[in-house]
Amino acid sequence: TRICVRGWMFRLSCILSVMISLSSYVDCNPGPVEDIVVDRYSVPKRCIREVKNGDFVRYHYNGTFTNGTQFDSSYDRGIAFFGIVGQGRQIAGVDRGIMGMCINERRMITVPPHMAYGSQGAAETIPPDTTLVFDLLLLDVFNRADQVQTQVINTPENCTRSVLRTDFVRFHFNGSLLDGTKFDSSYDRAQTQDTLVGEGWLVSGLEQGLLGMCVGEIRSFIIPPFLAFGEKGYGKVIPPHATLLYDILLVDLHNPKDDITVEIQEVPKHCTRKSVIGDYIRYHYNGTFLNGVTFDTSYQRNSTYNTYIGLGYVISGMDQGLQGVCVGERRKITIPPHLAYGQHGAGKDIPGSAVLVFHIHVIDFHNPKDTVQVEVTFKPEHCNETSELNDVIVYRYNCSLLDGAVLFTSVVLGADKVIDGLDEALAGMCVGERRTAIVPPHLGHGERGAGDVPGSAVLRFELEIISIQKGVPEGYLFVWLDESPAELFQALDMNQDSEVLLEEFSDFIKQQVAEGRGRLKPAQDPELVIGNMFKNQDRNSDGRITADELKLKVEEDTEKEKARHEEL
């Protein structure tokens, strides 16, 4: 601080000192200074812009006399001063003293009377010929020639689409005034700003800045007041004539006219059938937003998603995207929100107006009307006998899902009940014949599955018949291959004592089988089968069969049918 002492020599020295360095505050109480004195006592490290002639400025100030008495203060009114520089809208000394000032800079400007209110003063507030001291804090500066200033902070490598007018966008932002005061943030609300572009839903400067942005891109915008909230400001958070600074991260982008987009990433070499409406499909998927954030995945649950196609069981965009796929195909399906979960979203995981991206892998599909598909891959030249209903066969098989995952491989004695589709596939086969069979789930293990077989799974069987034992009809233990004896009881009663014991019965049946006139139920102990046959005929369980007790199975069935009709 320089102090000017009364006397012309010292006063001249003081004036020269002021003119040499405007950065020093000079107290000239003993006599009037000839020029302003500027003390830049707080300068920000980074000066984003300096005040020039013709700029509009917004600043807070305290106005005092040189003795420290305050005569005015914008702080007391709670409203910053706003005006244009160099157009006579403020006193000449402040007009000059504010030149070159930076945002958030603080200056002490000492203004001599002839550059303030002169010999007249200002009403009762400022006496004539008074030197004034203004302590300024610059809040904002802009020019009518300004445009939106855009700085690209980060751009994703692959940008296939950018924002156009009439697009709908979702973005996160931090909003602050030029002096760094935050006025709003979508991050604080944990919710994106969702809006149409070019329809007047946003301030015009922000709409301009969003144009051309890619999803995942980060930009910083400086928007002058006349392209923001102008002279009215916005509520209590944005004052009038405020330049706005936005840091924007574009999260999502679509147009209300968009349809789904399908990118086929992998198709199997052999695709004999493509999905249609009404098919039931099983597929794995990863579900993400456009910015790559995952919201759901079937792989994490280790379970496919199963649904009908085109019947409204899934979002309409997925219903479309699943049509025309092959088993084993991989697709990327991008679905705009109006074909997904709309403006309301779904629960906590999917926000409103979100574009969804599904990477799907088709495991299998079928139609409820499908039958077993059989392909003969090898057939021997000589085929004297083929498998029929109730035959007992030994066969080799491999069972897998349509995606190639092997479930079982084995050699089986086919005496027990198998799934209906496999029963069909094994019918009419020769020994040595090989087949491939595709079995839909309603002829397999159904919607619940079994063991390692998932629910609603289409199964692929590779089959080979090793041997065939001819069977007997359901419910029979023995069948005649030739005509049965006319007098069966006499034939059974080998010692002609009018009764048949188990030993006689067993010898007779074994003889018929040996001579090719009859056949026992296969794949069971012959003694056990014959014993059961004897018990069936020994109706009073006395260990012997009489002529009155003996009846052929076919005769029993006829009598039962007749009795049933008589009862009806």
C-alpha cells in the first residue's frame, strides 16, 4: 500500500506510481487521485475468460468510501449487478476497472470522483467530489456474439448413431453456474434426464450441444444466458442472466419411429427350420442397456428363458426378434422402449424409456403340433424282422440337446417303458439299423424335464438296434403262434387224471415254446411267467387246474367285454 502525502511533488509521485502499476491499492485521502487504482487481491489459477469491452457482466460488490464506510452493497439486496461493459451503463471508473477480470476474481477498484459521481455526488448517498472504493467478485461474463461452447471429453470407439432432432435421449448431467456453483445434478437423484431433442423441452443451448452425441460420450457445454434461462433465470437456483456449465454423459438414444434392429452374429451351417409364430423356444440371453451395463442374464441363473413366440408372453420387440431364428443361432436384438417396457420401465432394474439390447443364443424350439422326426442313417441289406409294439429290444443310443450338449449314452434292454417319442422312433427298425430321431418335449420329458434333461427340451437321439425279442400283447403272458389245441385241457392233462398240476402245466408250455407254436412274454424269468400263468388259471388256489377253471385269455377278455355291455 502506498500512501500519498500532501504536496504537489508527492502527489505527482503517487499518480505516476498508480499509472505504472494498476495492481497496487493507493489511498489518496489527502487529495483526489487522477486515475483508478486496481488491486487484484484474489485471482483464480485458471482464467476461463477475461472481460472485454461490449461484454455483459454479472458481479457482486461492496461500495465504500475511503474511510471504510459502506454506501451500497449487492450482497445486502441478494441480487448481483448486471450490465454491459463500455456502454456507459455503470460509472466510468468501474467500467475501466473491470476490464480483463476473470470469473471468480476479486478486485478492489478505487475510483476518483471525476470517474464516479463528480462534483454533484449522488443524492444524499454520495457527497460531491468523493473517491469511491468497490470490492468486486465477478460471477459471470458473456457476449451477444457467443455461441454454445462444446468440449468433447470422451468419445466411444464405435459410434454407429448420434443424436438428431426429434430423437429421445437419456443423459446424466452436472449443472453449475460459471463461478462453479452447482444448481442441479441428475446423479444426486440417481435418475437420468429424459427428453425429446428439438421440441423445446430443453433450453435451446442444451439442445444444440446434445446434437451429434453418441451413447457413452461425455461433453462439457458452456451456454450463454440468452440460450439458457435468460433474464428471468429459473427459480431460486439459476439467477437471471446466468451462463450455465453442463457436464453431460449420454446414456441412451432412440427415435419414437424406431423399429427393432437385428444383427445376426452366428448362424449354424445346417439350418433346416426357422422359428415362426406359435413355436415354443428356449434361449440364453444377456440383457444390457446401450451403454453396455447389464440388467439381466440367463447365464447367471444357469437356466434358459422359455416362451412362446409371437403370442404376447414377452415384450413385443422380443416377440419380433425371435422370429426366423435357427437352432444354435446367435443374434443381437436392439429394442426401443416403445417396443419394450415403455416410459415406466420395469421395477428397479430397467428405467423408463430405456433402449434394451439382447444378445441371444437359441438352444432349441418346437411347435406343440410337432411329431417325431426320424432320419434313417444306415439300413442293412437284409432285414427279415423289424421291431413292433411290445417287442423287447436291445439298442444303443446317444441322447443330446439340440445345442450338442450330451445327456446320456448307453446300451439298453428296452423292456421298460420309455418316452413316447422314443417308442415311435424305435418302431419298425431292423437289427443293425441306425437312426437319428428328434423328439419334441411333449413326446419326451415335458415342461418339467427329468434329471439332467431341462424342462421343455427337444431331444436328439442316435439309435442302433442290436437285437429284437418278439413280444406279446399288453396284459398277456403267452400267445399262440399257431392254432391252439381244440381240446386244450386234455392236452394239458398229460396223465389224464382230470387235473393239471404245476409241473404238467410247465412242461406243456415249455414244449409249445420249443416247437415254435407259442411264445412267452420276453425279458422275464420263464419259470416266473409260467408260474403266474398257472396262478391265473388256478382260480380257487388249490394248486391244481380243473376243466371248469381253464379259460384262454382271449375267452376271458370276450366274457368281460360282454358283461360290460350288458351292464351298460
